Amino acid sequence: MKRELASKFVKKKLISLDTEVKVTHTVQDFGGNNMDQDDFYNIVEIKQKEFVGSSCVDGELLTFGPEQIKMIDGMSPERLGQAFKIK
């Protein structure tokens, strides 16, 4: 998701504390190689250019940018923007 769209979602309170988001982040596999993984996080802090989320599985905190968000409360950012007429 683009930063401009994320900023609009925060202003309209479509992204706020406790919003569930699907985030792509880098993890290490058993061989020590890096790979991308998608996980669900609840937003616990909104910073100026990034978010902090708590994992829905184990509660681990992750700091991520808007470009890593793939879904917001079960909807893609593009579809959510269309539903609320946000471009």
C-alpha cells in the first residue's frame, strides 16, 4: 500500500489501534536464508511513517511500513479505498 493511501486511512480512522492487518515481513528459514512471510498483526501504535503491530499468534511486536500491508481487516487496501471512495 502506498504511504499516501495509508495516511488517508489513518485520518479517516480506517486504520487505528487494534485494526488487524496482514503484513509481509522477512524471516529466516531453518537454513539461515531470508524469505518473505505473511502474518496477521493488530496495530498497537501508529507512528508518523510506520506502524507497530502485535502478532495475532504469539504477541511478538513488529515495526512495519505501509508498503508491507497487504490486507486491512480482511480487505485489500485498494478495495477498502474504493468502498470508502478514497483514492
